[in-house]
Amino acid sequence: MRWLLSLTFIALLGLVQALSSSGSRLLVVVEEAAEKAKYSTFWKDLEERGYKLTFDSPKNDKLSLFQHGERSFDHILLLPAKSKGLGPALTPNLLLQFINKDGNILLTVSADAPTPTAISSLLLELDIHLPPDRNSLVVDHFNYDTTSASEKHDVLILTRSSPLRSDARNFFGGDGTLAFPRAVAQELGNTSPLLAPILRAKSTAYSYNPKDEVETVEDPFAVGEQIALVSSMQARNSARFTVFGSAEALEDKWFDAKVKPVGGKDSKTANREFAKQVTAWTFKELGVLKVGRVEHHLSSISEGSSGNDSVAQLGYLNPTIYRVKNDVTFNIEFSEYSYDHLVPLKIDPADALQLEFTMLSPFHRLDLVPISTTANSTIFSSTFKLPDQHGIFSFRVNYKRPFLTNVDVKREVTVRHFAHDEWPRSWEISAGWVWIAGVWITVIGWVAFVGIWLWSEPAYDQSKGKKMQ
Amino acid sequence: MVAAALEPFLKGDTGRNTRGLLRLIILCTIAGAAVASRLFSVIRFESIIHEFDPWFNFRATKYLVQNGFYSFWDWFDDKDVLDNGDRWRLMHRELGTWHPLGRVTGGTLYPGLMVTSGIIYHILRLLSMPVDIRNICVLLAPGFSGLTAFASYLITSEMTTSPSAGLLAAAFMGITPGYISRSVAGSYDNEAIAIFLLVFTFYLWIKAVKNGSAMWGALTALFYGYMVSAWGGYVFITNLLPLHAFVLICMGRYSPRLYVSYSTWFALGTLASMQIPFVGFLPIRSSEHMSALGVFGLVQLVAFVEFVRQQVPNKQFQTLLRGLILVIFAVSMGALVLLTVSGVIAPWSGRFYSLWDTGYAKIHIPIIASVSEHQPTAWPAFFFDLNLMIWLFPAGVYMCFQQLKDEHVFVVIYAVLASYFAGVMVRLMLTLTPVVCIAAALALSSILDTYLVADNPTPKEARPNGQATGDVVKNAADYIKDSLRSTRNPVLGIYSYISKASVVGAVTTYLLLFVLHCTWVTSNAYSSPSVVLASKLPDGSQHIIDDYREAYYWLRQNTAEKAKIMSWWDYGYQIGGMADRPTLVDNNTWNNTHIATVGKAMSSREEVSYPILRQHDVDYVLIVFGGLLGYSGDDINKFLWMVRISEGIWPEEINERNYFTARGEYRVDDEATPTMRNSLMYKMSYYNYNALFPAGQAQDRVRGSKLPAEGPQLSTMEEAFTSENWIIRIYKVKDLDNVGRDHTSAVAFDKGNKKKKTAKRRGARVLRVE
């Protein structure tokens, strides 16, 4: 039960510190100190959740994301910068390296400030596209805030997200409306499975450059729901990168502003709540899966039968070799991190957690069913008969869903053939009785023949018997 | 004075004992010479296992010694061993070979070799001589070559009454390069003990046929069983003994002796061979074994007919016999065809077909043709391997014809078959060597026996008055009148000391030259471990090139314990043995498709290869590159076989023609085809090779060609290790890109090439539906 204790301990530790599952050092890149003040509520919220904020300017020479080859920060929050470049410490290669080293980045963009080239080339690598012209913003003539943008229609009024797919978790839902002033549209590439939009524009929105003199917009950058206002990229190592389309929406004034949609009532924006969700997700307070104990053993031997002795447990748990056609049980323990502690993972009925038993291709693909729940985790299990094929197989749990960290657990085991003494003995096979009988009849017959032959030696005539030879 | 003193030792009973002792001493000396001449490689290099297959045998032997016989029997390949308490629980950490298919090793090998060295190991331990198992393995082949020399003494002595023939055969067998090629110290292969077993089984068989003894027949079967457990070449015995029996029957030489010996051998030998898991039911199911079964039936029939002939009058017997023969022939032939068609009897295997049609393998089974030792033999090889014996051999066979007893028939058949096979396949030179030694010894001993007699001969009817010497010529003339020359049994002899001296002198010179040649060949051609290469420095001193071991130890020290290594199958056993890492394919080429998969990965573009590598969990790719050193046995030279083998499975994806230039040349320079230059093998071979040379001067010293000015780019792999002389290059397979790009653009980004913003989109917009 030691693992349970340690888990509990970790959970307790989490409670005390109450912060992200992947560290609390947050670097906020802000160009001018004046900018910083605009977001004071936002900073306060983050600090309350346990983050240690470091404000730094991209112009600072001493700024460095890495020290001795390790990350100096766990997360980066980039505010829109006026300058074209971001300096030597924040080149796209370094930012990518930061992601490759499990660092998370929240990038905010704004239509007021041009996107630095470092950022746009990084985004290109990730297959996230920003409008080609600097000043494009998203307008929607049907869903705008009538109080602040009755003229320009560039403050979008949005409802919170609905689930991306029927089987995907929705971390960004809730009541209330969001106000997105002067948002930058993002378009997500179609090929990368790592991208997912967090917040999409309404179907009537389009991207448009107000500086363009032309009256009508031909071939806009993006229209309707293809526009992502907040989009996410979760790398294969589960590092998270979020593009927040409107930095202004995080400012204090929009956190508690009153907005009035077309033909609607006055209401308070839910921006503050939404900002919490987005930062919590990006900085890995949400949607982080943790795999605990992974074990497999012969079904015929279970914990009960060999007692609680840890030596005995070592013996039957996780053997490296099985035989073909063994009955095997596979258990895996899953927890999910929720803001500040681990909770048991619940799988949506529309979704399934599956186990593959695979060699080159899966021989089995089975649903894992929850068999028990502890305070922090759920144990999923599956029992099956190994295929009649020897080789090196792996138990594989490959669970990758939007907004949840990637789980790819692989345990290699050897499946061997029958040993020479594991087949049934000859007399147990009824078809072999004929042959066994044949063998013994021959043996007995031969012995009998020899006996008769020796016994029935002809009596030689005494007088000439010897000479006959 | 000396002669007088020696007198009592050379005559009578004491003389026989003295000669026996001398013979023993000579045989021991021969065995000593046989062992000694095989130690070149140990002295020059070190006590190391050679080449490829021996590495597996060595690993298997270690396994056997550490885990006992039963574990070995049920061995499902692993890498090493933790304990031997519970057979299954902790023993198998991970599969070694054929990842991820695994190999039922215990059931797919010939265990004789390993068991033999295991027994020797345990006996030595019992005698309190703890010898390292590696040294036993290294020295097993030389040790057994001494025994082979002894066995050839025995078998040759059965052929002739001359005592010198056996000793000569033993000496020949001891030092002939044809046998040394497979039995130098370190060449720990099945052939190491199999040739001894082959010769000894033949000796026992001759003994059995001569005596008609069930005991000798049973002994033959016993050693045949041992042979089956040791080498796949046992099929040679399985077919040669029945053929001998069959020819004897056809010659009208059927006798109860033959009946007893053959029946005993066949019944017991077949049972014994079926005890080997790898052979199993083959003796009654495969075509190769059918002749033994057929002759067994024939022998029974002939025995039955003989019995009937004694009971039935002659006239009826003829009719009966004719009818019987026809019926039985039709029935057995029909049954054979039916069983073969229905698949109960396995059809001939590919290796067997290639014995009859040397072009067969090249077209149908490239994997067999790709092995150099399966190539047809070049003519000079016969002289190279057998030297003077190759021209004594026909004379010896001729002398067998002269006497043509049962055992001589055997030698004749053996000679004919083995000569043919040796001409078809290089490696079968090995089976030819014993019979050549026997025949050559027969021929040479009769020369020596004739010319080495110091006394002048006296005719048989030497008159008591002692006038004989004067009128020999006249006597000879008398004999000719009497009868045919061949029947008159004259006293033959050489009278002139000059002719004696000249012939003996010439033969002695030949023999000395033979020894010289054997030593030279052994030292120069057959004593290289091929794991370690030797070269001469300008000042004449020896320089050891140890790239293989450098690379294998790098793998052992620097990679994860379960890291999967992909290489061409030639190196599979060595990686398993020296680097202790799992491999995809190895020298046990049981699965052609898996090998073709590796071939495809090597010969395709990176984008095609990468998914294959991912699917097979490959962590590292190891290739052999000889371009820098001029080492011609490298992978680029083997590359066409990879292409051919994979073309056999994926003809629509791989096409051999694409690797040749328009003029049909196989090139690696500027004119190489795009397919060639984009293949993974080419890229891995020449990656970064340019950096060694001044710009534009890169040179491949094996192909003797200048390489393109710009070297190939690799995006899905990164160079992990290159050995000192660039013989071994190891690449690490990259993981999928962390942010979902393809590898080419990831590499371009790392190099600082900014992606161009997508220009004006063409065609309809592709929308995200999610």
C-alpha cells in the first residue's frame, strides 16, 4: 500500500502549494511597465493561484529562458509587443526549444500591436496562421457590443465554448458572455492533430483590415467558425502553447465591463473566469492525466492468493514473459489533475479508454473498465487471453484526446511458445491410446517371442548334437 | 649394429606391437599438427570467435552452460540470463533476435555443437579445471579436427590392407585447407564437429556393411543421430547410405549383411533424428528423406523376394517377381506423388533446388543466392583447397574400381556425388574433402608401397636353388602366355634403385610442397576472424583494424538495454553476441518477409522508410561502410541484394532497374540515379562523408569513384556513432517531431531557414470540420 501513501502525500503537497502540476515559475514578457498595470487583476488572479510572476522586457539583455541547459521558467506569458523583433532571448528556435523541454507558453496577440516576426515564424511552424496584414481584426455585424463598439463592430460578444467533439472534454464552458475587443483571427492548419481551437468566432464573423480603403472585402483571410480566437497546440510531450486572440480582453477594464449584445440585455462579461480557465489549462492545472501503477499478471494468480507479502507480489506482478494462451489481467491507475489536486479520472460514456495488445499491429483492442476508485485515482482493468502467437508484444494504452495530456503507456512483454513439458502427456490424449497400445504390444510381443524362442530350444540328439555345429 | 639391435622390435609379435605403438604415435603427431596448424588466428589476433554464425553458437553455448539443458531446449530467444532457479520467471528479460517476432531458438537450431562444448565444459569443471567457455568454443574445432584425422585413418584402413594409406589419409585430412577453412580456432560453427561425425559415421557404416553386424549398424545410427543434432548437412548421409545400399542391390550384391546393417541403421537412425526438435517429423514428411525410406522398403522387398526364391520353383518365381516389381513400383510412385501434391510430404526446399539448377536461386530465392558460400565454386578453388590431392583423387577412385568391394563402391558413389555438389556450391567443398583425402591416400600409398620397398622383389615361385633373380624377364614372358594379364597376379616390383629413388624423391617433394601450400593457405586465407581486420603499415608492421568491436561495444555501453538495432542480417548474430542488443533480422534467415522489410527500409526514400522503422520500434540503424578504407564487403556492395530481396515482396514499390543508370551501371557518384541517391542506405553511407575531404574531392575507395560535391541530407535520423575507420556507422532514428511537423521542415527550421508564408492559396479552401 506504499504507493497509495505516496500518492496521498503528493496530493497533500498539492493542496498545500495549490499550483500547477508543472511548476510555478511564470515569466511575463511585457515591453513597457505601463502595459503591465493594465492587467493588474489578471496578475493578481495568477498570483493567488500560486504562480511566481517574473516580469521582464524582451529588450533586457540578461533575459534567458535557459540556465545550464535547463529551463529557468516553467511557463511564459507573452504580451503584445510594439517592436518588430523579440530580441535574442526569444527567438523562435529558443521558444520551440522551450516547448520541447516541457515549457508552456501563452501568447497573446492584439490587432493594435503588430505581431513580431519571431512569433509569426514560430506560429508558421506550428501551422497556426495569422492574417497576412498587420492590422486585421475580426468584426461581426451581428454579435458585437453595442455599448463600446456600436460603430466599428469590432468588440465581439461570444458565448463560452461548447465541447469540441462529443468525446472531448470541455474545460472552457460555462455561463456568461465574453467580450473580445479587436481580436486577431487565427486559422488552424488541417493536417496537424495537435491543434485544437478553444474559442471560435460566430458564423457571421470575418477578418478584415480597417486600414484597407476598399469598401467590400474580397477573399477575406478567414470567415465564420473557421476563425479561432483562442487556439491551442499541445505538443507530443504535452507541452502547451495557446494563442489568445485578444490581449485587450484580459485587461482590467474588460474583466468587469458591462456589455450589451445586439438586441440583448446588459450583462457583465465572463472574461475573468474565462482567462482563469485558459491560463489554468495552458499552465497545466487542468486536463493533466497522471498514470499511476501499471501492472499486469496472470489472471490465475491474484493479490489475494499470494498474500500481502511484498516479495510474493514482486514475483507475480509484471513478469517479463508469458506463454501463449495465458489469461492475463492488466491494470492501470489513472488520475487527473484538477487545479490543485488529483482526482479519479472519469471516462465519458461516449469515449473509451482502450488497451492494445500489439506486435506490429494490435492483436487485441479492448476497453478498459474501471474496477475501483481511490481518493485520487481510478483503476482500470481488463482481462483477456493472450493470442496464439509468440513474439515480443506490448501492452499499450494510447489515450490522446484534445485538451488532455497525451498518454502512451507501453509495457513490453515476451510471449513464448509452449515448453516441451507443458503439453499434455501422451496418455491424456485419447487419440494416442492406439499408438501407446501398439508400442506396448510390440514390447511385450518381442519379450514373449524371445522367451519362447529361448525356451523352445530343440533337444539335440545327445550323440551327435555337439558335432552338428 | 643398430639394425641388429632393432631386429627384435621389427619381427614377430613384438614387431606388431612396435608398429602399433608407432602408428599411435604417428596419429597423435598428426592430430597435434592438425590442431597446431589451426591456431594461426589465435596467435596472430587473439582467442576470439570468428565471423557471423559462430557468434550465435557461442551465445547459445553460454546460455546452455548457464541455464542447463532443459532451458536451452525451450529457449525462446533472450539476451542474457539472471538466474537459474525458476526457469521462466526472471530468466527472460527481453527477446534478442527477430524483433518483434521472436525466435523459438531451442526448436530451430542444431544443438549438437553447443551440447558438445557444454559437456566438455562440465567435464573439465569436474576435473577441477575451470576453463572459460569461450576458450572451449574457440578450440573446439581444432580439437575435433584431430579426431577427424583419426576417423579418416580408420575409414581408409577399411579400404585397403596397406597400413600406410590410413596414416596418409589422416595426415591429409589434418592439414588440407578444404577442411581447415571451416575449422580454424574460433570458427565455432556446426561444421566444426560435423565433419568428424560425417567421416566417423561413414566408417561405422562401412564396418556394419562389411560385418553385417547389428551392433555396428546401431553404432552408425547413434552417430548419425549425433550428426543430425549437429548439422543440417546430415541430409547428405541420409541420402548417401541409401544410395550405397541401392547400388549394391542393383549390382546384385544383396546380402543378409546389407539387410541387417541397413535396416538397423534406418530404423534406429530415423528414430534418433526425430528426437531433435528442429528436425521433428521431417524424416517422414520431407522429400529429402524419402530416398532413405524408399530404399528401406526396397531392402525389405528384396529380402522377401530372396526368401520366396528359396521356396518357389524358378519359372513361377520369374513371373511372380516381375508382377510384384511392377505393382509395387506403381503403388509407391503413385503414393509419393499423391502425398507430395496433397502436401503431406513437403516439396523440395529452395536450397535443394539450387543444388540442381545453379541459376534457380538467383531468380526465385535471392536470399539464398545472396550468401557468398552458396555460389558455384570457381575452378581454382579446387586446387586452392586440395592442392596435389585433386589429381591424386581420380587415381584413388580408379583404384577403388579395381577392387570394387562393397566399401569401394561406397567411396566411388561418395566421390561422384560430392564432386558434383562441390562444383555447385562453395560450402560443399567441405563434404568433398574427406573422400578426396581417402582416395588420394589410397593412390599415394600404393605408389609408396610399390617404390619404397628396399628389397628387390622375388617371384613367388622362387626356386629353392636361388637362381630366380637371373631370369625374371623370361619368367614374365612365360606368364603372359598363360593367361590374361589381369588374372595372372604377377609379382610386381621395381628393381632399379634409381627409379625408386626418383619416384620417392618426387613424391616427397610433392608432399613437402603440399605441406607448404596448406600452411600458406591456412595462414593467409582462412585465419582471419573477419571481426578484426589486419593490414600492413608501410613499414611492414601489422595494423589491427578493430572497428566492428569498437562499434559493438559502443552500442553495448551507450544505448538503452532494450534499444532495437536494425542492420542487414549479416550482422545480426554479431550484434546479438557482442553488443547484446535485440536485432530485427539475423543470420538465421527463417523469415524472408521480415528480411525484405529491412531491405525495403534500407532501399526506399526516407519518407517511406521512417514509418517502417517506427512500426518496428527501431532505435538505431547500423550500416557497414568501406568507402574510406577500401573495405569491399560493405553494405553498398550488398545493397543490390537488399533491393532484390525486397523487390521479391514489393515488386510495385521497389524496382532493381531504378538503381542502375540508364547504361546499366551501378554507380554512386554524380551519375547515380535519383532512386539510388535518395535511398536510405546511400544517404546513411555517405552522410557527412564530404567533410573528410577538401571540397568536391570526396572519394569512395571501394567503388573507386568521386562522390557528388554535395553530400546527402538526412532528416529522419541523426548520426550517433562512426567508428575510427568509418567501417561501422550507427544512426539514431529520430522521434516524431514534437510539434507535429514533418522531419524535413523541422530540420530546415533548425538550420534557420524560415518558412515562407504560404503564397496565394490555389483552389478551394480546405476547411477545418472539427
